[in-house]
Amino acid sequence: MKLKIALEWFLNPDHLPFIAGIETGKYKQAGLDVELIEPKEHYDGFEVLQKGEIDLHINEPIHLFEHYFKDLKSIGCFFETKGGVMIKESSLHKLRNNEHIRITTPASNPTTNKVGFEILKRYAQKEGFELDIQNVDFIETDFYHLKNLQKDDFDGAWLCFYNFEVIEADHIGFKHLFIDQHASPYANFSALELMTTESTLLNKRGAIEKFIAVTNEMIRYLGKNTEFGKAVYYDYTKSKKDELMDKIITDTITRFDYIKSDSQRWENLYNFLHELELIELTPEQYSAIWID
């Protein structure tokens, strides 16, 4: 049976369990034809999922709530990392002195900017200094955080992930402060949730259950075989073996989790988003997201 999966962004090591299932032929052995689709925009998957044009969508849990619709269902989280704001060491004094700072980000909009500032504000409060919102500018650029941060006109980067940006920063010796959920008291959402719809479940529950079983098998195998993970990634993406990518893959593999629907996993995030008045999801709607 055909299963179309819309990714959240471009193909990368976060998607290794699916790549492994395709490359090893395990999905095919289970009677599944799995197609991975890269979106043009980050939120495209929700629209095509609601229309029934795809079967599964991958995105961060914050968007599961932000783009909620009645038929939406969560299959479960398969990946979680540390995420947050990276401030370059040479700009830390500007942050602490509440001076004007410029933050590079791949997505600048009222929601992401509000969350990014909240992370910085809570860090400042924890460390005993104040931060004014008019002194923090979020500038939409691209995903190349470290390239942008090495320019003089950027002080920090938002929407950074440990298994990418921190690994790269350490690799090139870029000195920084990474403000994640441990440095700033907020609910982590740097994870990937697998979603479908009630309608799709009615038609393809058996295929989706097989997909989950195979993907969990791949997660288990990747956890024991890092070199296998590197090999299938380079083979599938047709990319050249790279020392930095090897490090990213090695770290990423440690962050996979077996897929299971869990209504309690994102309760703190749900409350955090309500506190910031970024969602209007009722408790009843929240409860209805999770599959039995």
C-alpha cells in the first residue's frame, strides 16, 4: 500500500529511520510503498494532509497545536533534541546590557518571534538582567546559521538545534552560548511528531501500524549501528561523505525514540503556548488529537 509522507523541511538526518526503512527494503517487505515529500514551505504539509493528498505529515509539536484542525491525529514523536537560541560569545555583552541585537532565523513571523523572545527574556530573568523586546530584531534569512553568525551584523540565531548547530559550532571552534530549555525555563518543542487524520486512519490503519512497526525496528537498529546510519544516509541522498555530517548523524541517532501516541508528552508545551496566547486549543481538542 502507498504511504505518502510530507516532511517538515528538506531531507536531513532527522529522517534517518524512514530512509533506513526505504534503503533496506523493510517497508517493501511489509507491503508498503513509502514516498518522502519535501515541502516548498514549512507548513505546507498541514494543508495537503487536511485535503487528504498525503497520508502522514512530520512537523514540530508546536505546529501540531498551532495548525490544529478537527480531523488531525498524532501518531507519536520519533525524535527530540535540544533547541533554542545561539548567541555568539562576542555579542554576549550586548545581550546582558540590553543593547540592540540582530537574530538570524529561517522563519520570522509573529509566532516564532514571540517564542524566540520569550526564551531570551526568561533566560535574562533567570540570570538577573532585563531584556526589552524592542532591542531584539529577528531577521529572516535561511538555515545556514553558522555562516550567518560569522558575519558581523548578526549577534545570534533562532531555531537552532543541538544536533545540527551546536555540533557544527563545536566542529569549527565557534564560541557561543546555546540557550536551550535547560538554560531558560520553557517547554521544549524541538522534536518531530508524526501526524495523520482520522479519515486516513479509517482507510489505512493497518498500513500505518505496519509503518510504525518497521520504523521502530529501524530506530532500534540505528541505535546499535551508527555506521549503518551514515552509509544509508549518504547512499539515499547521493551526498559525499563529510566529517561534520558524520558527527551530526552520530548525535542525531541518539535522539530517536520509539513511536507511540502520548497525550502527556506535550502538556507542558500546550500550557506554555496558552500562557503566551499563541493558541486557542481547548482541553477537549487537545485530548482528541491522540490516537487510541
